[in-house]
Amino acid sequence: MSRTPHGSEGADDGRGMLSPVLFRKYQKLIYQESGIWLGEHKHALLTGRLSRRLRLLGLGSMDEYLQLVTQPDQQHERAVMIDCITTNQTHFFREPRHFDYLCTDVFPGWLRAAEAAQRSKCLRVWSAGCSSGEEPYSLAMLLSKHFPCGDGWEFEVLGTDICTRVLEKARTAMYAIEKAKEIPPEFLRAHMLKGKGEHKGLMKVSPELHRSVRFARVNLHADSYPIIGSFDLIFCRNVLIYFDQQSKMKVISGIVQHLSPTGLLIVGHSEHLGSTSPMLRTVAPTIYALAPEGSALADLADKPKALTASGLF
């Protein structure tokens, strides 16, 4: 039975079914915390995703849980709530057309620019909404092939997500052996270790590649990110579909501040920015660069005065 006080306007019915008023309260809170907008048809999803958390906490109703997570000192529990409702589905080298484009159109240009002393041999890549880490590790594999350390190149990949649960998995760098089929054979041989004994059925990213990738929790809907400087390449794929237009514009504005003047932003195949950000121009479908008037803002991300002690890099 629900422990919600009798007559509460925002109560559930004791069976976990949300009243319209209570659902709207969750809808508003989740939007404020993450920018994710739950449509009116998401009642069952919300209750289903949070029911296990309620049982773990010994709470009897969705109303009680809302009272808990709205307390000022419950920032951690609000993060757990967002973890529960987010969907994290990904795999290695997902949407391969983007990786092909990097190899054929982008990387050769970077190599020529470095040979002509027009750019440094240090590369920075950001995988925003990285889920359990397959995307940043895929990017690191590709970079290790085209920009070997033996030729004087250095690269670093930052993977961020709002979900602490998937970030913990990403940091372990360990995956089911069934996912090996997602990785091209040359990269599988070079960068993945097959588990034995108690780790049979698993594979692990090699220590060398693991060291090139860092992970951190970043809320893309926040007013600012704890990130220093700019990136040559930013992947933000299959993330924007969870935001309404207003939140999408805010997220793109925040990301663009960390895009280098010559960098590229890549979004998912189903995500087209259109007029979301006038600071960007289309390079190829779902691939964007700073428009001339947008490069001034990106320059600010590189200036020393933009660096803070709380930055990830």
C-alpha cells in the first residue's frame, strides 16, 4: 500500500500508477536536472525504471520518492534517478560512415597540416554522451592507427555521460566477448585482450589504449562544463534526440564553446541541427564546423584565462 498521505494532490494510486499531477512534477524535475523531456506517454517507463530504486530504499510510493529527491541535500539521489531513467545503448564503431569520413576526409588533412607545421601533433577528442565507453575506445583505436606515437603524435580522448552507472563500466574497459564482432579484426588483435579463468567470456581494452581515454560525469544541460580548452573533434551522437528544441539549443551552445576553430562536431544520423545553432555550418550530413562568426567564441576556450582548477583537462 502507498504511504502517501490521504488526499495528497500528487499521489499515486498505491499500485505505482502516477496521477497526472505527480507525473508533471517528475517531468519538471527531470527536465531541470538533465534537460531530458519525458513525453506524456512515458508514465509506464518512469514507474518501471524507478520501481526497483523505491524497493531498495524501502519507499512505498512514487510520491515518497519525489519528496526524497527534491530535498536540497539529495543531489546524489537525483543523479541516481537520472541514471535509472536514461537509456544507454551503444556498440563499438557504431554508425561506421562517420569513422569512414574521418579516415578519408579528415585525418589526411590533419596529417598534411602537421607536415606543413600548420598544426601541432597533439589531438584532443571528446565523446559526449559516451554511455559505457565503446565510442571513445573506438575513436582511440582509430587515432592510434593514423597518428602513431612513434611519429611524434599525442592524443587524448575524453568520454562523458550523465549516467554514473555506465561511466563505471566504461572505466573498467571490460566487455562481453560477443562484442568482439563489432570491432575490425586489426583493432581487435591490437587493442583487446581475451579474458581467461574467472574472466572467461570477457575482453578488456589494452592498458596502452586505456591510458589514452578518460571518463567523467558531465551534464550537457548544465550552464557550464568542468572542461578546459577546446577539442579537434567532438562526437555527440544520438544524444540530442532526448532534448526538446530549447534544451537542444542550450546543449549545442555549450558544446560549441569547446570546439576548436578548425574542429568538427559530429551528431547522430537521425539528428540534424538545422537552425539550432547559427554558429555552425554543415560540412557533410550530420557533420558540422564553426561558421566564420563562430570561431571567435571557440578561440576563447583556448585562452589561459578560461582554465579553472575544476577542469577535467
